[in-house]
Amino acid sequence: MATSLTTFTDEARIALDTLSSRASSIFQSPSLRLGVTGLSRAGKTVFISALVHNLIHGGRLPLFDAQKSGRIARAFLEEQPDDAVPRFQYEDHVAALVDDRTWPDSTRAISELRLTIEFESASGWNRMFSSGRLSVDIVDYPGEWLLDLPLLGKSYSEFSRDAFELATLPVRTALSEDWRRVADTADPASDADEMVARRLAESFTAYLRACKLDERALSTLPPGRFLMPGDLDGSPALTFAPLPRLADGRARSGSLQAMMERRYEAYKAHVVKPFFREHITRLDRQIVLIDAMQALNAGAGAVADLERALTEILACFRPGRGNIVTDIFSRRIDRILITATKADHLHHESHDRLQAIVRRLADRAITRADFSGALVDVLAMSAVRATREGTVKQGRETLPVIMGVPLKGETIDGETFDGKTETAIFPGDLPANLDSIFEDGDRQLAPPIRFVRFRPPKLERDAAGLKLSLPHIRLDRALQFLIGDRLA
């Protein structure tokens, strides 16, 4: 599918960009561009902050071979190579986690950070020819922007048809009712009217925002900039919406349909295509973070929507393995890791089930997206572990619980937490029968997970008074898959 997103001219520009990048890096240390994305609430900012913090501070990473064997001399931040891309504010995010014990603000736009690792290769042969230095350029971008990429292969009429089909699914019918009522009053053949266009766009955006709320946890919400407009807020490129009853063939010049088509194409040309060409086509590795538990709590319809979003995300990447010739002109993503975050919200006895759910999601998405040519793995992970485990007696039964400090205002069973008191919570068990999770419909999956958000952990200090690195669950496995082979 990714090839249908570009024209011959696009591919030529991508080849020139890649050739220029390769030429400028000939006399520099080897680098690897790691894309980090995910849908809202998945924890992209926390993942990047924890990854960098653990490498810089020598965190506990027993399954990350280069660290376990003592071959990493040091890891440090350097100036990023792209001057036009905002820097990922690592220091601010770590201060929020460590000093304030608050979660950092979520990703609202693209950002970048360069982490350089000095290491000794495990192979004597590699030590002769390797510089012993790898720069990892971490590119953080919202998953909502990635979900815009399939629009490059769709006409306005196809976009409208797909939007109305999604809006009438059982999980969305009530949420889209107001927008569909407004859209039904619009006549595509009528004269273009700015106020009509604005009313349609605002109604459509309100519907998308309602889908994103925690209790619904829906994931397939293009156009992504409608939810994260940035400096495009109020611009014509964001003042369009799908229309029903479109005329066949070319729309009449000056009509509402012609206006909407023109703005839709402008959105693709000036927003979506540059993002794809300048960022996605330059990636070497990719991690996709998903909040599977929020979808599970919202019901089978939300799980189906998450799978739909994951399918579209995977279809937008350019997977495969290059060779010495093709790598000069194009980059391919040769490893993709799909991770379910917030594993610390479950007792470890349920982690295998969470990972099995993600694997089922990934396998089905890969099949539907016709995705091949790269190594793909799945993982249940927590980049920052906010809880610890224990057991409590309830009658004759011993229940596995997690213990932590819920965020102020979080509630469970009518109890509202103050943000200071540690609490033991029995989170419940994930369904053993995976087939029940992937059935169509909008029913609640029972029993739901007792899901509350916890404050970041209070870090202990070592004998020298230095705070230890951020605790995690399987961050080391993620690092081994994403960059371990480049440090071998």
C-alpha cells in the first residue's frame, strides 16, 4: 500500500533527499533513525524519556546484551541533525517524572533527539572495522498524523464514503449523530458558502473528539490535524468535511462540493505529503505504542477500531531490507516493534495474555495490510513502572494486587483518590478466550479491568545520593530488538 501513496515525482524527490543525506554522513559516525509513534494515551513521551534516562544512567537492562556485558562505555545526548525539527525536551520530561512525580505532556507535534552510544563490539572482527559509536536519532510523532497517510491514496469522494461508513458502525452511531444530521442538510451542488463549510468542519471535528474520549477509546480518526491543528487552526486546509450524496464525475465549479474537494487536496498536498516525504521515508526502525487496555475496557467495538487503526499504520510504512545499492537512494524500515504499554497496571500473571492480545492484533493487521519484508515483534511493556506487586487476603482467597499512588481525582468503586496515598488494587484478569475479544459489536468485555492512572514512582537514592534510573517492565527487551544488532 505504501507505494500507492507516492507518485513518480515524489519517489524522485525521496531518492534525492536520501542521496543527499547519505553523502553528508559519509564522514560521520553511523546513525540509525528510530521512529516512535502511537495513538493518544499510549505513552510515547514517557517511552523516549525512559529509554534515554536508562542508557545515560546505566539502568538495569539485563536483556539488553550490550549493557549486560558491559560493552557500553557511555551514552550521551548530542545536537540533533535536523535544525528545522523541534527538539524533544528530554530534560523537562525527566524533571516532571523524577522531581514532580507527574506524567509529562503528551506528544502534540513532531520532535527529535540524538542519543549517541559509545561501545565495544562483541566481535574482534567488528572491532577492527567499527567506529564503536552509534548515533540514534529518535523521531517522535503523533500516531494521529500517521493515520492521515492513507488519504494520499484516496479521492475526496472515497474519503467521504469511508467516513460515513465508519460513522454508522454500532460503536460510532450515537457519537456521529449530530454531525450526520448537519451533513444531511448540506447540498453538495449548492454554491460554496464559507459559513456552511465552517459549520460542517466544526461538527465533524466534534464527532472525532467524542470518539477519542477515554470511555470510547476509538483510534481511527483521520484527518489527524483536526484533533491537533497547531498553527493550521482556522485555515481553509482544515475547514472541510465529508459530504453525502456527492455528484458523479467532476463537481461544478463554485459549488460546495468543489470547495470541499479543493481543500481536501490542499490538506494532502501541504500537510500530509510533506510529513510522509520528510519524516516517514527517512526511518530505519519503528516502534508503535498502543493502549490496548483502554480499548479492552471500552468494549469489543473499540478493540476492532484499534485493529483497524493498526492496519492502516502498518500499511503506511516502507518495510524491507535494502542492499548496498538501493540504500543509497531509499531507506526501508527493517524492524518494527508493536508494544502494549502500561503493563504495570496488571499483575505479571496477566502479562502473557496482554502480549497474546497484541500479537493477535498485530498478526491480523499485518495480514490485512499485506505487510512483509521486515522483522516484526510484539511486547507487553511499561517504560516507567509506577506500581509494585503484592497479594491481599479476601476471605479464603488470596488475590494478586498492584500497589501504587493513584493520581489525584482518580476513582474506583466510588472512592476518589487524593494523589498521596498508596493503594492496593486488584486489577482483574484479562479474558482467557481471545476469540471473544475480536468479535464484532459494541458490547462491554466482562469483567472490565479496574483501570486507574498512577503517579510516577518515587525514585530511591544509592549510597552516593544519586537517584537510580527509572524502573521499567521489559524496556530492555525493546532496546535489544530495536538497536541491539547495531551494537553487536
